[in-house]
Amino acid sequence: MAAGAAATATGATATAVDTAAAAAATAATTAATTATTATTATTAATATADAAAAAAAAAATAATTATAAAATAGATAVEPDAQPPARLPTPPAVLIPGCGSAYELAFLSEAGWNATAIDFAPATVAAARQAVGPQWQGRVLEADFFHYQSPVPLDLIYERAFLCALPRAMWPQVAERWAALLFPGALLAGYFFFDNNQKGPPFGIAREQLDALLAPHFALVADEPVTDSMPVFEGRERWLVWRRL
Ligand SMILES: C[S@@+](CC[C@H](N)C(=O)[O-])C[C@H]1O[C@@H](n2cnc3c(N)ncnc32)[C@H](O)[C@@H]1O
């Protein structure tokens, strides 16, 4: 996805964020699989050094890809003969609600993003801080998504396995909160799980229901298949990007 030179500053930044976010999240899938394994192991107090090292290595690879994508996206928004920035001109501010192990936090932060991860479970926050290490642990906050106020305007909310972790009755509240946290033009991007399963979590959503839920506040700008899902989501999730109206 490329922004033309005539794009407005806001549009160009949003497109850059959009592109970088998609690339980062796609690159993160490998890390996610490994990191989730590590998270499960951590929860059971049996995490091994090997699993942690593998997760860190995968995250580092994802960070490199994300940085390259950010540079490419940034380059499309400047004069053709200008030097492309190594990074996005302004670090995009991204919120990761219901972060779990917060594996995305480290690679987005290493790619120069202003990333914050929140979770309301104290034990999860403690494990996430340990997982991301001393450099980024201050960016993992114990907070309830429904009450969290961002100190900076958010460019992006990253969704993964948060909506589907909550009871279906709460989904309208989630959508309202996503909308309240984002200014017009900002993005909601992530993996959405589609299913009509009765037992959960994860609780799948019908495509029409998601569209109806988000239509009052968001326009869909990207919709792509996911080819390397974790088994629990395999064949039933898509990468979607929504722009706040
Ligand atoms: C299924 S996990 C997903 C973790 C992570 N996003 C991932 O993809 O691995 C859902 C997380 O949401 C957190 N959570 C649920 N309700 C929340 C709320 N109201 N505020 C913040 N975190 C919440 C849970 O504690 C849990 O860690």
C-alpha cells in the first residue's frame, strides 16, 4: 500500500502506519507462535531458557522486518529525490490491549514505535514485564482496557485475541472503547477470529456481526487472509485494518 507524494501529511502518516503495522504483524506471526508457547510454559512455571531465546530471536527478526517496512512506507510519502528516512518521522503510538505476554511490544519498540501494552491481570503483567526485559518492561502497564486513558494520541490499536477472549455480550463495549481511544484517521489493526462456536474462549464472531459492530465508527481499509495461524485459529482468522471515521 503506497501513499502518493500528494497525500496529505495525515493521510501519509496513517498509510505509513498502516503499511508498517501490517508488515510488523505479519512478521510477528512466527514470533507469536513461539512466544505463545513460551507464555504457556511461563504460566505453568516451566518456561525453558531455550523457548525464551527462540522467542527473542523470532521477535528480533520481526523487528528488522518491521523497521524495513516502516522505512519503505515512509519513503513513499516524501519527494521522489529525497532521502528516505530510516524510520517513520514520528514514532507511531500504538496500544496493545489485553497484551498477554506482550511479545509484540518488544519488536514494535525496537522498530522505533511508541508502543504500550496493557493487561488487567497482575500476574500476566508481571510475566510480560519479565518476558520483554528491562528495556521495555516500563511500557507494560496494569490497566483495564475499559478505563485506560492514553497520555498521547494513538495512531494504532493492535488487536490480537482480545475481542475473542471476552464474552460476546461485551463486544459492543469493546467496539465503543476502540472508537473512543482513537481519533479520526487512526487505525485499528489486527487478527480477527471468525467462528460460531458455542464454547470458548476464544469466542469467534460472524463476519456480518463484526462489520455491523464497527461500521458506526470505522471503515475497513485492508482485509487479508492469514496463512500461518496458530492451530486454534487456523483457517478462521483474517488480518483486518480499520480506519477510524
Ligand atoms: C487471550 S489473551 C490474549 C493475549 C495476547 N493478546 C495474545 O495474542 O497472545 C487475552 C488477554 O486479555 C486480558 N484482558 C481481558 N480483559 C481485559 C481488560 N478489561 N483490560 C485489560 N486486559 C484484559 C487477559 O488478562 C488476557 O491476558
